[in-house]
Amino acid sequence: MTGLEPMPEDWDRALVLMAHPDDPEYGAAAAVAEWTSRGKQVSYLLATRGEAGIAGLPPAAAGPVREAEQRAACAAVGVDTLSFLGYPDGRLEESLALRRDLARGIRQYRPDGIITLNHRESWGPGRWNSQDHQVLGRAVLNAVADAASEWIFPELADDGLAPHAGVRWVAVVSPQPTHSVQVGADSWQRALASLMAHERYLQSLSARPVRDQALEQLRLVTGGDDGGRVAFELFRT
């Protein structure tokens, strides 16, 4: 990850907007841990509870498991605020309703920056990106403008949520990064613990030990075994 610009540091509040439990941990958790260690406030808002994500476990049973795992993952990286929109896992659609709910969340949390998902079709050659990720990522980029406008969803103001034009950047976990954040050893270890918190989910993906799966992913994301850099594609607003 050479030639990347440093991520902005002149901010206080960020909002992570993603599709499923585990999405933050697969790409952004080490950066989140680093930011919270510096006193920055990071909140999570997820579109679904990931209830369709565990083979052999019906959604009614899987949803509470995945929600609990996400709460444990948040605690590992210093995130105190986690909310779910309750959209059906695996069936996100590009809709005004989704944009409105994301804009509502942005107006509620009033962040300086937003972290979200890769909205492109792939993660690189031979690595398809799911529809939920694509839909959510595009909806977030639009919802930033929606949240700032007094006219796109005027009903939000009726609910006491004034427009928020304070989002200065959107950082996308992307195969086309432009910026990065340096993370220390403690943040790296906390990110490892946060991904390992998705124990039941990871067990459903592979018979390999949960720690081995988490280590492999974190090494991929940061480029190291005990620290490194987390890369994002930065959009200025």
C-alpha cells in the first residue's frame, strides 16, 4: 500500500454504515480501534442483522446470535453505540426507503465522516462483491447528500431531525484505495479480537480455527502481523 495519502485526522465523530454484522471487522476494525484509542467517537449503524448468514441455523435463531457477536466485536474496538435498521439480510434493494433510513441515521449521529462498504461489482479479479454490499455502499453515498438537503426527505425534519451538512468525507473499504491510516500493535490486537468475536459465524464459513481465519483476514487488510496500515478510498463531500 504505497503512495497512499494519510486519512484526515481533524474530526471528532464518525459513523460506520454497513450491511451486515462482521462487515466492519473484515475491513475497518483496526482503523476504528486506532481512532477510538485517540479519543474519537465512532458509532455503528448496520442495515441488517445478518440473519441469513449462518448455514444450518434458521434466521430467527441466527439473528440474535449475530447481533450479540457484533456487540462483542464493537466492545473490543471501543465502540459504544450500535444500531440495526432491520432490513432483510441478503435482499437489500436500492430504494428510497433505504436512503431515507440512512439519511435519518446520519442526521441522528451527525458525524464528521462516514465509513462504508465497497459499492463496486467486485473486490478484484475473480472476487465478486455481494448485492447487499453494492446496494448499501451506493445508498450511503447518496444518503450523505440526502441528509444535508432540506427538501429530499422533508419528513425527517418533521421528526425533529434537522439537515446535517457536516459530513466532510466518506471512507470506503475498497479495492481502489487512495488513503490509509497507520495502526499500532494494540489497535491491531483489538481488531483481531473484534473479528474473532464473530465465532459462530466464522465456524459456519470454515472448519479452520476461528483465530486462524481472523489472523489471515487482518494480515490481508493491514499488511502486517502486529500493526500496519488500513486503506480506504476517500470521497470528499
